[in-house]
Amino acid sequence: MHMQSKKIIWGLTLITLFILSVLVFTPLVIPKGIFTPELFGLPYTLWVGMLVYFFFFLLIIIGVSVHSKIFREEEND
Amino acid sequence: MIKWFWIFSIGFVLLLVFVSLKAIRKNKSIDDFMLAGSNIGALLGILTYAAALFSAFIFIGVPDFFRVHGVGAWIFLPVADGVMFFMMFWFGFQLRKKAREVGYKGMAGMMSRIFETRWAGYVVFIAAFIFLIPYVAIQIRGISMFFTAIFPNALPPYGWAIVIIGVMIIYSEIGGLKAIIFSDAIQAVLLLTVLAIIGYNSVRYFGNVKELFDQVQQVDASLLSVPGPKNLFTVQFLLASFLAIILLPVTQPQFSSRIVIMKNMKETYKMAAGVGLIAIVVFIATALIGMSGAVRYPGLPTQEFIQNALLFDQAGVIAALAIVGLFAAVLSTSNAQLFALGSEFRSLLSRDEKTNFRWTKIALFVFALIVFVFSTQMSDELVLLARMSFAGTSMIAPIIIVGVISKRKPGIEIIVFSCMSLIVFLLTLFNLIPSVLYNMRVDLSLHTLLFFISILSIFIRKTHIKVSKT
């Protein structure tokens, strides 16, 4: 993968992280007093919150793999 | 249960002695002692970071938080932690780069050098001191009360506090950070195992997850959504907590030091992803334990709920493992925090290495004594006190972030405004200033203000642009 593509992916990862972080605090994730629709018996905010965490985790994996290639660190030793 | 308790306790103590001896053999210099040789691999890194993060706060506090305040607790902690793990490697990369340039013994000393004034270091150290000591103390108090309830005829709460602090001082003063990291690894494995089993048992009691939440709905439907039965999870509360939590790798020295001491950046990347993975198990388990408690023990005080959920509802062997796991959790997290404070103190000293080291060891002992005094005086609000600690230290985030990313000396205004914010935040805690002004939480207002001041300072002073000296 070219460096330019990696930089684009890194940028998109940051933008997605920011948008998702903002959406968490909207009624899309935390509707006041509403716990439906349920998923596998889990109330709405809990399963959507879990989904958000899994997305964050996915972004960490993508971010780690791209960041490590763009920004190389000099070895300590 | 008692038989298993003694078996696990003896096993745990023997492991502690073993790792301390192993650490002593590896400590060949003062930096080895204080910074574990800065040679930590991914697996040990994941376990030590997880242990520093998932403490009694997770074991006792978070299940109780779910039980009392409902599913909004998932947004309060796991969601914020998800971004925090991202912050770990992004900020970790910047921090390690800066540490190579200016040297690192502790964040306070590093900031003094970057800002070219000792005041930067003093503010960083004071914030860590003010907000970590009560946090350590509340954990020790929690476990002391817990042990007193289980073994009413053995020791009073202050007696257990002395035992915990005593063990903590002995092995950290002997084995240094390496010993703490090894013990963290034991604790993390114990915690993960116990929480996974108890979380599973919590669902098994109801048959399945759907039945569990159906019963929660019958007990109190407001637990299934925000803001929860006590109206805690407002958008402002969640947002202010989110900001304080994602800044933990920046502002709390037990986390930043664990990033710096990793062998290289490759291992740091693995650490961030690994802790994120462990967190999934930990948070799902704590949520299930808490929601199960909402049905089975809705009106009980925290202490009694935890005793029932972790001990009396479990088979003897699991209950015994939970007691030892909880003891290990408090021990390693408290030790991590206290030792990090010691490192911060050392980084501010300017005498020769041996004298600094001697003073650091004395300081560690004094900090432990202060923790003991506090642990006899604290309230039982573990999660909210932890949140206060996170929010308090987050006020100095601008100093550290701007200091780390700047390519030349940052402006003094960053220190001044961070210090002022810290004071204002403290005044709100003592009710000398309302915690909500003009319908806005003061901590959230301070975060916003500090953000814009930092951006302004960076661009006006052009600290993000490197200029070669002529």
C-alpha cells in the first residue's frame, strides 16, 4: 500500500473516531427514557453502546496498523 | 471457602515473593528500579496497564454503578475507555518521541524542562498528588471494609489498611517498578478469570440475558435507559466524564509511565489493542454482575451487594479466588499509583542520583502514610471519587499535551490557565463555587476553555513549528 493511501486511511480513522464520539452523546445512542428496540434481550442504549465500543476497537486495530507504518519510531536500544 | 482462601492466599504471597526476588535480580541501576529498565514487552505491558486501570474501582465500583444507575454506565466508562485506548498509542507515540529528546524520569520533571520553568513540573505534581492520594485511599478503605465484613473477628478496618499498605511498601521499596509490574500481571490474570466466571454465573442464575433484563425492567425500568433512576447520566455528565477518561494516559502518571517504559513503539501498539480486547470481557462481566444485582439486591448498601455477588452467591473456590483477586487488584493498582507519584517526585529533584533516590524512597513511605490516614476518613462513593480523580488531573492535560507536541518552548499561559482551572475545580469540590454555572457543568466549561486557550497559544506562539536557533 502506498504511503498516500495509508495517510488517507489514518485521516479517515481519525474523522470516524471523532464523528462516532460525537454521536455517542446524541439521542441516537442515548435516547432519554427509551430502551427499545432491544437486541438479544439487551436494552437499546446498552447494545448500541456495545456496538460503539466494538467500532472503537476496530478503529484501534486499523489505527495501530496504519499509524505504525506512517510514523516509524527509532528503536530505543 | 476458607480452605480455598488459604490455598490461594499462600499461592499469591509466594508468587509475590518470587516476582520480587526476580525483580531484585533484574534491577542493576536506579533507573532499572524506578522505570523497570524501560524494556517491557507487549504481554507484560498489556497486563500491567490493565491492572493499573482495572482496579477495585472495576471490581467493586462498576458493578455497583450499573446496579444503582443502570445501563448508562456503559456510556460512562467502556465507551470512553474505547477512545482512551486509541489515545494510548497516538499520545504514546508523541510522548515516547519527546522522552527521547528531553529525557524522562517522570512527567513533572519532563514538563519543567520543556517549559523551562519548574512551575510546570510543580503544577503537574501537585495535581497528581491531590487527586491520586484520595483515589488510592478509597480503594484501600473499600477492601479494608470488605475484609472486616468477611472476617469480623480478625482485624478492624484500619488493621487491614495497615496490612495492605505494609505489603505494598515492602515489595515496592525492595523490588521497584519491575516487581509492581510482575504483580500487576498476576492481578490482571486473576481479575479477568474471576470477573468472567462471576459474570457468567450472574446470567446463568436467570437462565439467559433476555430474562435478566426482563426482570430488571420489572424492578425498575429506568435502569434500562439514561439518565437512570437518579438522573446521574445527563449528557453533560457523560461528556465531562468522557473527556476526563480519554485523557487518562496523558494526565495520570501510572499510565503515562507505563507507555514510556515499553520496549519500543511496536510493543506499545500491541499494548493498546490488547488492553482494548481485555476490556471487552471486563466490562461485559461487570455490566452483567451489576444488572443481576439490580434484580437480586436492589436496596442493599454497596458493601452487602458486593459480598453477596462476589462471595455468597458463588461456589467456595470462586469466592476464595474473588477475595484474593480483589486484594491483588487493590494492592497492584494502589502500588502503581503510589509508585508513579514517587517517580514524579524524583523527576523534580535536582541533586545527585543517589540522594534523589533516597528522598524518593522516603517520599514513597510518607505518601503511604498519608494514604493510610485518608483511608480511615473517606466516603464509600468509589466510582464518583475515581471520576473526581480523573476530572481533577484532566485540568493539567493542556500542560502535558502542548508540552509533548510542541516543537519549541510553549507559552507560560498554558501553565497559568491550567493552574487556575485546577483551583476552580477544587473550589467546586468544596462547594465554594457551584458545580453548575449558567446551566453548564463547571468541569465541562473548564475543559472547553482550556481547549481553546491551548489552540490559541499554540498558533499565536507558533510552538508547533520548529525554528532552528541562530
